[in-house]
Amino acid sequence: MTTTTEAYRKAANSETVRRAGEAVRNLGDDASEFASDITRKAGKHYARAEDAARDLYDEAHEVSKDYPHVTLALAAGLGFLLGAMLVSRR
């Protein structure tokens, strides 16, 4: 029984344990790299969406100044539709 215990102790101090430790560290590094990559990509997509929303807002603002009657009619129509939807739910 002593030889088996000694064999386990030697195995615990061996190359296998060192390799396992390296594998765990590498896994942590890979996970960190992956998270950084995802964060960077999300930031790029957010910036694009923000630019598109600003452009759309600016364009809609310009159109509303050029055609105020149409803007008021659209606002009234949308308000009526939303009100009708809320009333029909009850």
C-alpha cells in the first residue's frame, strides 16, 4: 500500500500537474482574449448604431421643418392609432 501512496505523491509532483496548471492558465488567457474581442466588436456595432440613429434623427428633423403640416398629420394619426390600441386592450 505504501508503494501506491508513494506513486500517487510522485504523480502529483510530476509533469502532469505542471501541464494541467499551464492548461488552466491558457484557458483563462483564452477566455480573457475572447471577452476582449467581444467587447471590442460590441463597441464598434454600438458606435455604428449610434451614428445611424443620429443621421436618421437629423434627416427626420429636416423633413419635419420642410413639411410641418405632414408632420402634424403623422403625429396625430400615430397618436390616434396608439390610443385606439390601448383602449381596445382593456
